[in-house]
Amino acid sequence: MLHKNPQGQPCALISNIQKYTIHDGPGIRTALFFTGCTMRCLWCSNPETIAHRPQLGIYPDKCLSLEKCDLCLRECPEGKEGPIRFENGVIKRIHMSDFCESCLHCAQACPSGAIKIWGQLMTLDEMLKIIREDMSYYRRTGGGVTLNGGEVLLQWEIAEMLLKACKRNSINTCVETALNCPTEHMEAVYRHTDLVITDIKHMDTIKHREYTGAGNELILKNIIKTIELGKKTVIRTPIVPGYNDNEENILAIGHFIRDELKNRIVQYQLLPYRKLGTEKYASLGIPYPMGDYVPPERNVWEKRLLELSDMLRSRFGIPAVAGSSGKLVL
């Protein structure tokens, strides 16, 4: 899907740009989070990237109150009869509708940040300006740019343009994708991609659909194709105790990497589940999918991840590590 601004320029719909990250590829990187996703993972910590449109996040604690400020109501085309709702004098929610999606004046007028826009259109030049600010860090550390999501390949046309521009500027590029996408979109983006980061969340497609809203057949097919194309690839599994941490699933992943991929991966990372993003879910008025799930303490999950990575290395010869901070040798 290719977005355009009112001037007709191609744009990406971006929810966030994170500078100085060290977990999404080698070196110090700039990560751009593209909005829109084809999956609905129960443990997703970035709910603002799921919908393929701008959204409004509401933070009542930041509201100055109706008594002191009513700029959001004054700027809303519908005024007091519109979608903005207050409780006890502070903003509580906004019932978004068609005019809100193209307007967003309330958030632009809010002086305290009680209304936050998740998702903004950015042109190629606007993104490159931010990226180029940190060229010195990329050169010193072997870093670069990572396109993240959501699912970046939903916006594959602008992603391809951005990656191509990065390569013209000698910037290392990485794409982090679930690969639940048309293979031809993946291949178009790969032409300008140095590294691919993707997930295997579960090898049982029924469980995969239960936990993520999508089966894994296309994902596994695209992972195999990625390796066949010779792309340097990091595979990750977010280990969620009680969901996908059983030995049967981890062994199945080991067999897939060794037998189907011939161990031709840069690294396999077992990531701990952390209960993140709950404030963002609340701001969007979305129930947190994991509900009251309580993850184990660090000493418990850390030991488990080390056990699983040791097993995969010794049994399958897989370059497995616990966590995402291990040095990538590309």
C-alpha cells in the first residue's frame, strides 16, 4: 500500500522513529516503525502499529482539565457533539470516525500531550533527513537503518524506495519482518537489504494461528526463500512460558533451521517475554490480550533461555543465543 500526501508525494505511515538502538541489527541504528500489521500476536508490545491508519492515544493523566483548557473541543469540527469524551473534567476517550482520521486537529492543539497521534505520513526526504543525522554513528559502529513494524512489507513500495536511497548513501540496511506477506513484495525489498530479521513464533500452524491470528505456512515458505536468495538472516523466537516454550516446539524449530535452512543463518535468538506496551493499549482503549498473565522472574526465564540455546547449539549446531544483545558477525 503506497500512501501519498496532499502534494502527491509518496509517503510512509510511520508510528515512531527510534534512534541509537542496538538490538535490531549490528552497531548503533535508527529504527523506523511502519504502521500496519497482518498479524495479531497476543504478546504484541506495539499495539499502535497494528491498524493501518493514524490513531489517537489518550493519556488522561496529562490532561489540563476542561476548566483550564478546552482547545481539543474548540479545534474539533464537531465540537461538543463530536467524538471527544470527558470524565470528571479530564479527557477519557475519543471515538474515532472518518473525519477524525483525516483531521486530528484535537491532538495538534493539545498543549500537554494528553492526545497523541500514532502514525504520521513521512516523505522519503523527511525520513532520510533524520537518518542522515547519525551517519557518524553508523560509520564508527558498523550500524545503519532498520525498517521495523508493524509489518513493513505492507508498505513495500516506499520501503524499497527508502532502502535504495540508504544504499546510495552507503548506509547498512536491515528489514525486520514477520514475512506473512506476498513473496514478490519481500523479494523487491530484499534487493536493497543487507540483513533480514524474522520470527518463528510456533512450528504448529494451528497454535500459530491461535496465538498470532495467522497460520505459519507462508511465513516458513518465505523464510526458506530468504535463505535461498542468500540473504543474511537472523531468526528470533519470543519465548512465552506456557505458550511456545515447550521442548517439542523448540526441537521442531531446531529441525527446521538445520534441515530446511541448512543452518545458513547468522544467528537464532531466543527472546524473553516482557509485559510491555500496557500503557499504549490503555491509551488506545484496547484490552491487553495477555490479560492478567504474569511472566516468570528474570532468574527463571534467563535460566530457561540459556538451557534452550545450549540444547540447540549442541544438538543441531545452530548459532543460538539467549537474548538479542549477542554480537552479530555478518
